Amino acid sequence: MQIGVESSRAVENKRVFVVDGDEITRAALQFMLHDENETHELNSLEKAWAKGEEWRPDLILLGLAIVGERGLGVLADLALRFPGVKLLIVAPSDQDPLAKSCLDAGAHAVLGKPLTIASVRYKVDVLLGRRKLPLIPLAVLT
């Protein structure tokens, strides 16, 4: 049963890879996203690259630990292998220094823990172009 899912999203074919060494994080993200996306959970970059040859992802949620192990260059590798893919870094905090460095190295956003259905779906929707970031009006000083 799909709860809180718009019918247009349920039939839309957006492919999301959740690539993280932590099985619990992968499972939680897959559970939160599977109603609105074709979501695949993978425990390594090698598996993501292999699956991506057959089924190219629109978005990759990448665990920060993988970036820590492989270095920031992994973000450029993903962008080369999957042109146009959006990269969302899953981090212990959106203020994590390595996560912030990922933004400078090509990641599109950071998803900090704790993970909630609302925060995960919102960030994914923004990156997939389903939702726009809110505009904050600036006051005009006179």
C-alpha cells in the first residue's frame, strides 16, 4: 500500500540508487523511497557501476563513509560514468566537514541524519525536479 504518494509519482520512472556500506541506512532509505521511485540499494560502488550499465540512475544517495574511504574523486567518477546524475550525500550531519567538501567537489546536496520520511522525500523530490526550493523574500530597506 502506498501512503501519501501522488499517483503521478507512482507511475513515473525515476531510478534511485542508495549506495552505502551501512545495511540499516540502506534499508531505511529504500523503504522511505520505494513508493515513489524505482529504488535499488547497493552496498558498494562496484555494484552501482555494474547495475548502472543496464539501468542508469537519475539520483544516487551516497554514504559519506564511501567518500571517506575512496576520496572526493569518487564524485567525479560517478558524474563521468552517469552523466547528468544527481548526487545526494548521506551524512551523520549536514554540517559535517567532509560532507561540505563533497558539495564543493560536485555533490548536489547533503542529507543529514536523523533521516525522516519527510526530509528524505523532500530532498529527493527537489533533486529529481519534482519540487522547487522555497524562495525567501528579501525585505527592501528604505
